[in-house]
Amino acid sequence: MTALKQMGGEEFIKKILAGERDFSEIELELQFDLSGNESFDALQEYLKTQDLKTNPLDISHSYLAQIKARNLYFPYVKAKRTYLGRADLRGANLWKANLGGANLWKANLGGAYLERANLREANLRGANLRGANLGGADLRRANLGGADLREAYLERAYLERADLGGADLREANHLENARGLDNASFYRTKVTKAQEEIIITLQRK
């Protein structure tokens, strides 16, 4: 296994602003407060001018434990199997992000924009996804055990074989239009009576 390259937060910001995009296999300084950094606003403005669809940032196979990055503009980011345990990503724009197999254990993604993101096989156990936009997101085989999904937007989200054991789905929006509910796991999931009827009906088909 390749050793991860150590990187400080200031260096991380400077390299992005200099046009670098490959940050795969790095270990960022623990608990780095990106959104609290004096250069954060400049970073945000810079990223919004870039063609990230064609040239996305790549933090795959990296270790960004407990990073604080509220409202971060990171659409299309590649973060396959990246460790983001206890990260604070509230309000982050992760449109079409590739987080397949990422470890987001107890991450705070409240209000995050994750529409059409790839979260297949991601570990979201205990994560805060309250009010997050997961419309069309791929959550197949994702671990959502104990996750807070209240008020989350689930229109056409893929939940086939997702583990929702102990998750809180009360007040989740458009659960009835999520896909793969008939094959998802709902052991001790917190749901409303109406949601329970939807799930039972689908799983009986």
C-alpha cells in the first residue's frame, strides 16, 4: 500500500489556487478548518470560475479526517474511497460528486447539495443528512445505519440494498419516489405511518 503524502491545509489551498487538481493519496492535517481560513472566500470564487466538470479536483484514496468545509463549492469532485470521517460539510455543493466507497462516518452533511452524486457503497453510518438534497443520488449498497435523513430530498435516489437500519426518515421528502426501496434494509428505521405503508407495499411486490 502506497504511503499517503502529508499535506498542510495552507499548502492544500495554495495548490488548488495555482491550478493543481490531483490530490489523490494525501493526508491532510487533522481537523483543518478550511471554511474558517482567511483564503476560503477567494478559494470559493476561484472554484466557481473553473470548468470543474472537465477538470475536477481529485481527492480519491485520501485521508481528510474531520475537515471543516461548510458551504464548500466542490461539484464533480472525485473522492473515491476517501476518508472523511466526522467531516463538517454542511451546505457543501457536491453536485455529481464521485464519493463511491468513501468513508463519511458521522460526517455532517446537513443541507448539502448531493444531487446525482455517486455514493455507492459509501459509509454514511451516523451521518447527518438532514435537509440534504439527494435527488437522483446513487446510494446503492450504502451504509446509512443511524443516519439522520429528516427533511432530506430523495426524489429518484437509488437505495437498492442500502442499509437504513436505525436511520431516521421522518419528514424525508419524496421517499415514495426513491428507487430500490423494495430491496433496501429497514431494520428499526424511524418512519412515519404513511412511510411505513409505502415501504411495506413496495416490499410485498
